[in-house]
Amino acid sequence: MKARPNPISKIESFMQFLFEDFWERFFPSPLEPAELEQKLERFMESQRSLLGDGRFSVPYIYDIYLNIKDHQQLMSNQATLIKGWQTRLIDYAKHRQYVMREVPVLRLHGDSSLGVGKVRFEVVIEDGQNGEGGNTQQLDPSQLAALMARYPTPQSGSAPAPSTPTAASTNQSYTMPPTAANTGNLGASTPPMPPARLLIRLPHTNPQTYIIAKPVIGIGRQLDNDIIVEDKRVSRYHAQIKYQSDGQFALFDLGSTNGITINSVPNMRHHVLRNGDHFTIGSYDFQFERK
């Protein structure tokens, strides 16, 4: 039996939308994480579909579009917030015995067309997602811990940079390739890491500072990068900054489609970073500084 939407949930969601739209139109305020969590729960509820065995299926891939200022505010603590929202959606689905194929994938995007406090959700339905799939009741704590490990929380002082709006969302599910190892220990012969940072400039926003606090830093569009660049021209794993045994920081292209422009030279694949060097990835302009 083909899955079909629940009409009552659709009506309830529409009435809730009318009320919130009226309130937010005349009394706009920045979007708080707890408020977004509640909206996300209601949206998931509105997207449930009835299966042939009488259970309900809910999607697990969500694109979340926010006002640019709200987006920048949340991005400083993105990984921690996403983990909390994922756990909340799983608990919500388990309590109602909904079928959910995997741990929710939540992707934040900035959208200049949205006002302050506004949010828009979109779901990605993959083949088989509304089929029998896996029931969220089968996710025991050890399984959940293993799956949630895909979404590492940034270390102290390593907040992700804010993202830019994307022209279109991708339908790729969240996976971590073997080449995405972005943590590591310094070898015994490697000198201690000197203080270093990146100044990150985006169009129409104030510069952001990223402190380089570990020997390998990943840059790209995928959520497990240290610096997330949500730009359609940027590859999922685009570049890497690595502290080397000679005491230098080096920038590597990870086989990206559009390459890196370093000190105005396009399509560079490798460069030893010097104090004051500039490089561009997508719409982000980086300045490297070290002592």
C-alpha cells in the first residue's frame, strides 16, 4: 500500500503557520534554538505518511532555511545544536512509534529572502525512505551513540565559520569518507604548534575569526568539516590545513572541483602558508595569520 500524507496533521500545521505568521510579521525577533526545535518537531509531524501496516513514516533529511542574521548567530554553535535537535526528533519519533530510517540529517542554510525570526523547512525523500525502513524503536543507546558520532562537536575555540546562502540544496545523504580524517596527534619530532588563526570574510558580513587549535583543519560543505562553507561551488571536502613536522602550516586541495585561489593565483593545489597569505574558497576569503 502506498504511503499517503495525514490530512489532519496538514490542517493543524497550516493553522499553526497562520498564527505564527501573524505574530512574527508584527513582532519580529531573533530565532532562538528552542523555538527552532519546536518548529522542527511540528514540521516533522506534518510530513508523516501512513504506511500499509498502520504505522506512520517520517522523513529523516531536513534542509532548514533561516534569515541571514539568525543563521550566523546559530552557526557559532551549530554542531552542538544539531546534535540536540537530532536527539529530540529521535525521542519524539520513538514516543509516537514512527518509522524513521536513520538518524535525522539537519542542514542549515542562510536565505536572504526570509525575515528575522522566519524559518522554512524542506525535506529530501530518498528512494525507500517511506517504505518499511527501520523503526526508531530499534535504536538502542549504543546504536544511537555510534550514529551520532558522525556529527562531532567542535573543540573549544574551534567554532565553525558562518555560511552563505546556497542556490539549491543537495540530495546527498550524510556520509563520512575515509579521506575526511580531520583530527590527529603531533608526532614526537614535530615542534609545538604556534598560535595561528584565520580571518574569514564573507560578502556583506563582518569578518569572523577562527582559531587554529588542532593540527588538521577541514574546510568544505559537509557538516563534519571544521569550517563549513555552504556554497554550491564548494566541494563536500574541499581543502585541508595541516601543521607539518617542519613547523609550517600547509594548505592542501582535496581534489575539489573548483580549486583554491591563493594570493590571487587560481587553481592551486598545495601551498605552504605564510603570515598574511590570502586564499579564497567559494565566496569565503581567508587571511592566514601566525606568530
